[in-house]
Amino acid sequence: MTTRDMEIEGDLELLIPVAEIPQNAKCKTSSSSSTVGSSSHRLSGLEAISKVVRSWASKKFMTGCVILLPIAVTFYITWGFVHFVDGFFSPVYDHLGINIFGLGFATSITFIFLVGIFMSSWLGASVLTIGEWFIKKMPLVSYIYSSSKQISAAISPDQTTNAFKEVAIIRHPRIGEYAFGFITSTVILQRSMGEEELCCVYVPTNHLYVGDIFLISTKDILRPNLSVREGIDGFISSNLRHPAMEELEGSASQGKIHRMFNGERINSTENRSVLHVALRAPRNAVINSDGKNVVPDVWNVLDKIKEFSERVRNGSWVGATGKPLTNVIAIGIGGSFLGPLFVHTALQTDPEASRFAKGRQLRFLANVDPIDVAKNIAGLSPETTLVVVVSKTFTTAETMLNARTLRAWISKELGPSAVAKHMVAVSTNLTLVEKFGIDPNNAFAFWDWVGGRYSVCSAVGVLPLSLQYGFSIVEKFLKGASSIDQHFSSASFEKNIPVLLGLLSVWNVSFLGYPARAILPYSQALEKFAPHIQQVSMESNGKGVSIDGVPLPFETGEIDFGEPGTNGEVVNNHDELMSNFFAQPDALAYGKTAEQLQKENVQQHLIPHKTFSGNRPSLCILLSSLDAYRIGQLLAIYEHRVAVQGFIWGINSFDQWGVELGKSLATQVRKQLNASRTKGEPVEGFNFSTTTMLTRYLEESSDVPADPQTLLPRI
């Protein structure tokens, strides 16, 4: 066998199997045997080539059949269908003497089209329903019709273009409750006892595009007279009626809101009423606490503030040297500082309030850091400065430290007797007020049913704000807050703004698991709003136990933070500001997907960094203007929202034992610092880390000057 023969044989072996040459042929050595062997090999090669050709031809023929068969079948069926349909109306045309091929088919197609239009109307649907009723009464025909209908429904254009067919209400798994959903399709369930029509009902959960699908018997579905569009709109608004709303209604049925307005002691851990609503109630209102109407007492203080502030503003009350008191420093801490500061900052851009405040200054001192003290008195003269000390018991350590500092500042310049002319108090402890050097007649009361963070509408905020802007401006602020109080106590839950805000917060925190909330006021005038709400919300909620002292298995508060949005003053700039404002909800809701970024030709390595998942909840509040009345409304909305959250979570939003713990520990530290500085006692009684830090602090702060004014060169 030649080398070429071997190559050909090898190629053939790769294509088809070739029978082996018998072994005995190899043993023959005669020339004739060799010739026969050579002839046999050539014959075997020709047979192999013949098989390859036949195989190739067979495959190509089958390929042609495979391609032509569906075309032929389609043409045959179509041609048969045309003749079949044409046969319906062709006899009519033949009878009329009209013999045009395809005219019957065209007429049939037109007829089918008109049937589709008719059946899409309410009249056609009614006729179809009646016809189906008769068909379903026919034993054999009903099965054929039902099967055919399911097949046609599966390929129906209406089935694929409109996901929601009809609004439906079905029974909720909990007895006595119902769920709101949309019918997407119907199916027929064949049973031995007969057939049953089932509806596929989509029930949205917290999002229109996220939900559950149920197969429900048509007999168990309630069909409200609503269009799909009305149903979607209704879901978006009534989505707020989550089981949490039922929980809220249950708590309200026990009278929590009613009890708060009636002065009952809903602050059970401190055995106190919660009546900040009485601070802005109309003069003729009746709000009782322990059987006594507290509104007259509130207005007695308000009248006193009005009279005093007007005397200071018109120059009837002057300082020790006879100069008018045009500068006010309000000393407080926490709620006694953040709330009034928020209102003061917001009022600065109100034209009317600005006009009333012309030539006057109002500053707030809260931090005991000597630098903050120095900043507050910088540029002021004791001769024209009035200090308001805010402390209910007149024992608050931080407040009294700052009060003593400013008393020393006044006494140093004007003498100790000037204190009575330059310092007033917001307190109920008249004994300590007088002992401090302030005339008790210049002390303005508030009550134990007013929590510090809810005290803006008491003398805590009303006195310094009236001194700056006049009582008439502050009264508008109180009326705005009172309008929300009335709304909160009387409006239905579906339209109750504080209730809806509180419910949304509970939903976002406890159900969706969002632990933080950004408050972004798109007005520089509201720059202090977020810090105040942060104090109100985070000091009120976030409790670990229920009002009955039972540990809670869920979160009961959010982390509040925020800063003002982009600044803007004139109209075109304000449009730029609001463009950012209105863009945020969509950005939070829809985000940005990787597919969208790819279509925008974003570089591949940047896509993970620019992708945003979206589906983040947001809430927008629009105020037509930022005057005193609307500032009061805004404050009251958020105060009541916090209360609603507490009602739903079952916690006490009005105590502050965590703050009290911090104050207690701070007292221990203060005693240690005093003992170490005056007696040289070592730091002890604390953990190792705290002991180390306190020791280092004592070493590094030994040269801090006691007089805050000496810090001015360092600022």
C-alpha cells in the first residue's frame, strides 16, 4: 500500500467506517495475491466514495424538505382557510351574479373586524355573556367552547397589552379583612363536578409593581364600580391604609389622641399630662388638666409677655444706665434653645417680621464652651443687653453656668444691682430666681405638662421671640400651630396630615427597614428646622420598651439629619432651587440602572459607581410662603407626627430617661473634675478609657482662662 493510499484511507476513516481487510490476505506472497489485494482495496475505496456522495445528497434533500415543508403547510392551510372563509359569502355573491375570487374572503375578514369592534363595547359584552350562558348549558359544546376560549384568550392582543383588566376586592387571609387588587386574567378549572371559573388577581403590597398573585373563584370576588385608572389612583393613596393604619385606628379608639387633648396623663412614666397644644389654644378654649382648665393660666402668661415685650421694645423698660435694651441673649439648652432658634431663623426672611425686628438683635447661648459664650457677647454692650435665662427648675447645670457667666459680665460693667434690670427668667422656681438676683415679677412661668422639646410655644420661645419681633408676629405663629392642633384632633385619618406623616414614618422604619431620614428644607430660612426636629424626634422615640415596659422586637425611631437645599433668592434663582427640589423624588424612586447607563455609553468601569437602586421613599411638603402662621403650622405638624409614631409603636414619646441618665453621669464627672482641680484628687470610679481621657483633659486644660472675654483674641 502506497503512502498516498494510506493517506486516502486515513481520510476515509474519519468520514465513514470501512470494513477491515481480512487478516489472511496479508499472508499471501504471490504476485497474483498482491494483485487481487490491490484490486480489492480500490473497490473498497470506490464504495466508500459512493456512500459519502449518497449521504451528502440525502442531507441536502432533507434540508430542502425541512425548509419547504412549513412553507407548503402554511400556504396550504392559508389557501384552505381563504377558500373556507370565502365559502361563507361566495354563494351569496354567486346568487347575485358576482363572481370575483376573494370577495367572499374580504367580506368575511371585514365581518370579523366588525364583530371585534362590537364585542369591545358594553352592548357586545352583554350579548356575549348571554350567549356564553346558553353555550355553557350544552354538555359537550361547553367543553369545546371553554377550551377554545382559553386558547384564544392566550393569544388575544387585549391579554398582552393590558395587564390589569378590572379592579377587584378579595378576602384577606385574616378573617373580616379584605385586600385591594386587580384582575389580570381568567381561567377555567375543569372538575369532575363541572367547571369553575377562576380569576388571577394581583394584590399590590407596598409598591404598585410588587405584590402577590392569587387564583380566586369569580364567585368570591367583589367588583367595585371603578375603572383600572381609578383603582391605581386609589391604591396609591389608600396604600396608606396598611395594617399599621388599623393599628393606629385601634390605638385611637382607645382614646390616645383624645386623651392627650383632654389633659389625661398619657406620659405614664412621669405621671404627667402632655398639653403643649394648650400653649397655643384660643383664649376661649377649654383644656383641662387634673380637672382644671389650664388655658386661662396660659393666657395670663402670654398677656404678661405681651406687656413686658412691648415695654422693652418701645423704651419704657430700659437698662441700668437708661439706654434702651436692643439686644437679647436667650440662655437655654436642648429644647429650650433649638426650637426658638428655628423659629427666629425662619422669621428673619418674613418681610413683616423683618420690619418689626429692625435695629434689634436676638442671640441664643446653649453651649457651655467658653468660646461660644465669647462669641455671643462679642460686639455687645451690657448697657443695651437683656438676658433671658430659661430653666424650669432654675437648676439646669449648663444653663446656670452660662447664666452666672453673663451675670458676672453685667456686674463687672454695671454693678451687681444692674442684674435685676438686665436679666429675666423663664422658670417656676421663684425662690431660686430671686436668690440669683432676678426680680420674681420678671419671671415667666411654664408648667410640668410642657416637655422641653415641645416648649417653643410657651414662654421659652414666646418671650425672646416677642422681644425681637413683637407679640403680634408671635401670636400669628401660635395661631398657625393651633390650626394644625384642631386639624389633628378632628380630621379623619385618611386626610389627617400628622397621622399620615407618622404612619409613613412607621412604615419606612419598621416595615421597609430604612433607619435614617434626611430632612432637606429648600429654603435657607429653615436651616435650623432639621436640628430642632432631630431633637424632637430622636429624644421622643427610639425607645426599646413599650409603654408597659415590655421589650420591643422592632425599631421605634429613625435617625434624623439634614441641611438646607441649594440657596436661592430672586425668581430665576428660585427656579434653579426648585428644579433640584422636584428632581429628588424621581431620583430616589427610580434611581439609575446599569442598562440605562450602558445606553448612555457610560464607561464600563464607572457603571457600578453610577448605578442607583432607587425605590427609596420620599415626601414633599410645599408651603405657599414662609410667614409666622405657616411656620407655626410646620412646627405643629412635626410635633404631632412624633406623637402618632409613638401611639402606633406603643411607646411613651414624652419622657426622656435616656437624657436623664446622661445628666446623672455628667454630674458625677463634674464632681470629679472639681475635686481634681481644687483638691488634687486622682480620677477614679470610671472605666479605664474614661479615666485616661479625664486625666489627660485635666492636664491639658489647666491654662484655660475662666473669663470668656479673654478668649476673644483666640477666636
